[in-house]
Amino acid sequence: MTETTLRLENVDKFYGPIGRGVHAVKDVSMRVDRGDIVALLGSSGCGKTSTLRMIAGFEAVSRGAIYIAGRQVHTLPPVKRNVAMAFEGYSLYPPLTVRENIAFALKSSRARAPEVAARVDEVAAMLEITNILDRYPNSISGGQQQRASLARALIRDADLHLLDEPMGQLEPQLRTLLRGRLKHFIKERGLTAILVTHDQTEANALADKIAVMEAGELQQYASPAEIKERPANLFTGTFVGEPPMNVFPATASHLGDRIHLDLEGGLDLVYPESAFAPTVRAAMLARRQVMIGVRPYAVRRGEGGATATVLANQWLGDQSHIAARFAGGTIVLVEHDRAALQEGERIAVRLAPDDLHIFDPETGCAMSHGREAA
């Protein structure tokens, strides 16, 4: 059985009186297994940083409980939780060199000086800061300070490593390089890490699981592949993915052996009833009003498709992003070849049933993904 490193049970955070203050984190429960990397992903103000700070002990838990390595810790001060944290604001000691800042994390351990030096050199090389080890924090750039803070956290022997936007200040090329190195470093040592980020690419590249948060609530907690292929709700489906999922309101009806999805503008998508599982089909027809979603890379051009009018066609060097007027809104297609399309040109787009995501428009909850045992 996999050992659990972190467990959150019905955790709430109020800023102000409980029930009357700002409810920043709402009834969050999740489990992080030993050796996993978990990304808390969401937009600004969604509650991800408040959650991380409660785990670290820098924010009090209003309700609920937090366990680390089997110990209930939410009433303990940070120093007694055995967590290592890389702050978004760096928090380096100005009187110490970068080398001394990183090594400071091992000051209370019994490691000998040669071992400490070797570990500092190793993590510094991984993060490309070897050349600044003997400089002071006020003489290096923000990105270098951020990597020094990250190194100080990673070098520690801790039950849990908490990383708050650890590469937010880095230029894209360096960030791309370090993502792979960072994941290898964490996995090779069997560390357990919680990463706060608003960057979907970073979350997908680093994390074993992603916790999508919005308005203080945990929307979905699953692997990157599952979140992309089986979003739990409309928010997750449209928030995760670049370009975002195309979504359209539709009216479902059943004529003969066909399912009709009527969209705005008189568009009618017709599928064999076998395209949907019986339970999904029954739910769609009972509700009548649904939301259909399809990823941009799953939209195809071809004869027999529904009509759309090109609004824009951008070649990004390795793929074309085509935006077209469709069903009273806009549909985006992604193609890997350069598309010779002009604004105003009419195209036919096909939405295969295997690629459709169906959502309840009232609750936002997913009803089906593709055929799903149809």
C-alpha cells in the first residue's frame, strides 16, 4: 500500500470571523502519496497559495485538519512540521552568501562540511547558479535569487517540499530547461513536493497529479492526462488546455435512431444513437439543454461538416490556430500543417462523437466524455 505523506481533511480558511470573513479555501480534502509531485493550479485568488501556507504553518487552519507523515500538524508551528519551503518572495539572508544561504538549511543536521559542500554544489549545478555561490543576495538578479531560494528548500531533508511559484521569475528558455532537471532531481531522491503555479505548462510538465482550484474550491484532483481527457466539470474543461476547450449550448433531441444536437444559428449536429452510452443518452434527452465541449486539436475540417466562417488564421511556427464564426460564437481549430485560409472564407468543421464532452449547464458537472462504453 502506498504511503501517504500529506492528508488534508475538510480544510477551510477564513480571513476574518468564521462564517463572516472572506472564505478563501472551502472544505478542501486531498491526499498526497509519498514521492508524488502535486501541482496546485489556478488563477490569482483561487486559494492555492493560502492552502500551501496552511500546510507550511504560516496561515492558521480555520476548520479541518492537516496530517504530514501520519502526524496531525495543523496546530504545530512551522518549525515542528518538518517541511521545506521555497518562497515566491525568495527570503534569503542578506548577510550570507548564496552558498551559505543554501547550506544554512543543513545547519541543524549532523552532516559534515565536505558532505554539505558537495550537496550545495550538486543542487547549484542543477539550477545553473554555480557561478554566483560566493556572491550576496543583493548583488544578483531576481531570477537568481529565486533559484537560490529553491536550492535552499531542495537541499533539506524534509517530509514535504513546498514550492511557491518556484520558477516564475525565469525567462522561458531557462524555465523549460530547469523543469526537466527539477523533476528528475525530486524523483531521483524520492522527495514529495507540492507546487503552486498558475502556469499550465509547468503543472503538466512537473506534476504527477494536479489539483485545480477556483474560488477556494478544489474542482478536480487527478493526473494531467485525466484532467485533459475527462474534466470533472465545465470550469476544469475550459480552464485547463491551450487553446481553451470550445464550448457551445445545445438542445438534445431523439429522432428515429439519431441524436440531434441543435446549436445556435440553425446548426444541427446529427449522430447515431450508439454514439452515446444509454445512460448518457437518457440524461441528455431528459435535460434537453446541455453544453457540448470539444478541444481545438480535435476539431477537423472536412466535407459533410457544419459550416463556419474564418475570422483569423495564425501560423505559430509549428501549428496553425484557426478561429472561425460558428454556432453564434467562435470555434478554434489547431492544425499541425500551415493552413491556406483567408478571413471570410467558409469551411466545414466536423465534431466527432468520440471527441465530445457533454456538461450539465446548471451544475457544470460532466455528463460524458467521448463514447464512454456506448
